[in-house]
Amino acid sequence: MEGRILKCLLVTVFGLTVTVTGGMTPAAEQLVIYSGRGERFTRPVARAFEARSGVKVQSLVGSPNQLLVRIQEEGARTPADVFISTSVGVLELAREGNLLQSHSSPAVDRLPAAFRGPENKWFGASLRVRAVVYRKGRVDPSAIQSILDLAKPEWEGKLAITVSTNASFIGGVAAMVAQHGEPAVRAFLKGIRRNAGVNVFPGHTPIVSAVARGEVELGLINHYYFYRAIAKDAQAPIGIVFLDQNGAGAPVLIAGLAILKEAKHPEAARRFVDFVLSEAGQKVFAEVNYEFPTNPAVPAHALLPPRAGIKLAPMAATLDAGKIDRAIDLIKAAGMR
Ligand SMILES: [Fe+2]
């Protein structure tokens, strides 16, 4: 456990940015969230919950891996009630470390079993699909069927990827290990490293911009970065490919949340989880960030195709925390930045 958490920490690029929102109001019921998601998302969901529940939310925003280490170090003293993560793989590590508590409710029961952790100890809140953004007019999207196609020599110098320490990059590789096996992933990493060359970006937003400007022809991203760009500029000369639709299904990452075993406000924490899984909470994920809700009753944003129309890789692939370790080893072995 410790080894895994430390390994996660070693690949964390960004420092912990501490942002405490909301003041202390001793009279009101409170909730403390450690959020591995940015302010851009954490604030609207916290505000929506406060408005509905009257509970005052304080949040600490940082990288999921660093927050996990912090929760472990704080032990029984942790002020955190809820842990939000961009990847349920990190929540699974917390569960294995006995840092979480179970929760059952009608809202949890409605969540498909694939999106719930063992013993109902974590809950998937949204889906992020690994996808390709391409420059219209320069790339024939039918040339990219599988994620493995990105490693073909024809894309040398034309592909953009994030730094390999990016959590979504690692999560996507972990899903590929489960889907395609290690030899295929090794060859894939070698190929995309060559194809990307110097086009290794700190995050997904600059990848989409570089493709839109025609500096590169395609990029490996999470789907919502494409829709953010299209929402800002419907005329941007970019398109999206959902991968492996005729095969293994698109690699997918599940973002989610959990209640800490040492929560000081467990009742507020349970209400928060139920809110996030409710229609109102799920709409925040769909509307603020163009993610696919895990609650099947809530539709994706109108810009997106319906989730039922996209073939996703088996969810189990993203849940196996052991695959994250393997993915990191393979990425390091490929010598990626
Ligand atoms: Fe992201």
C-alpha cells in the first residue's frame, strides 16, 4: 500500500495547490472535501450542494495522489470527510489502505455496479473517454480506428501527447494493458513516443489548441477537452474520433468520490455523495465539464453523442489499481518524458 502510494506521488507533476473556499461558520453543518479535481469543477458542485443542503462546504484542491498521501499521513486527525478523485483507481488505493467507509442509499443503489467500489466504498461520478482530436482537412478520421493506430509510422512528427506523468495518460495506458496486453502496449508506447517527438505538452488543452492551429495533425486527449474547445468556437477546424469502436471499445477513465473512514461529518458526507449521484449533481459534471454522467438516467451534454452510442472498454479495466503500477513501469521503460 505504502509503496503504491509513494509510487503515485513520484509521478505527480503539479504541486499541491491549497485552496480553501468558504469561511468557518460554526453554527452551520459543515463538510470538508479534499478534491483531486480542479477549482473549475469543485466550486460549482460545492456551491450547488450548499444551496440545496444548507451545509457549508470547505474544499482543499490538489492532485489526487498527493491528497491520498496527505489523508494517509493525517490518519485519525484528518479534517477531510469526502475525497474526490479524477480516477477511481486512486480511490481503490485508499480503500485497500482501509481509509474509506461504506455507504448505501437509494442513490447508490441506482448506480450501475460497474461504477461502485467493493463494499460500496467509492462511487463513480463521471466518465472520461480517451479520444483523438484531429485537424479537419488534413487527417482522414477513418485512418484512425484503434488507439494502436496512433503508433503507426505514418504519424511520425504529426501526433501530440501529454507528458507521461499526466494522470489520464497513465490511466489510459492502464486500461490498454487490461485490453490489449503488455506486448501491444510496449509497442504502442514506443511508437507514440517516436511519433510525438517534441510535441509533448503539459496538458490536454494546449494539445487541442495546437491541433486547431494546425501545428500538429492529431492528439491523444480526454474527450471533454474537444467539447470545451468546440463550445468556445464552433468553427474550430477540429474533429474527434472515439477509438476502437469496432473492437475493444474506447479506453475510459472513471472519476469519482468516497467517504473517509475518519470523516468528522459523516452524515453531511453521505448527503454529498447522494447529491453528486442525483440528477442535479450529475448535471454539474455533464454541463460544466462535458463528461458522461455515470447515472444512466442523466443525459450527456447536448454537444456530445449519447453515451449509448459509444462503445466503451470494459469498466473493470480501469478499476484494477495494479494495472496503474504496471502502466507506470511500462511508461518508464519506454523512456517517455
Ligand atoms: Fe482533465
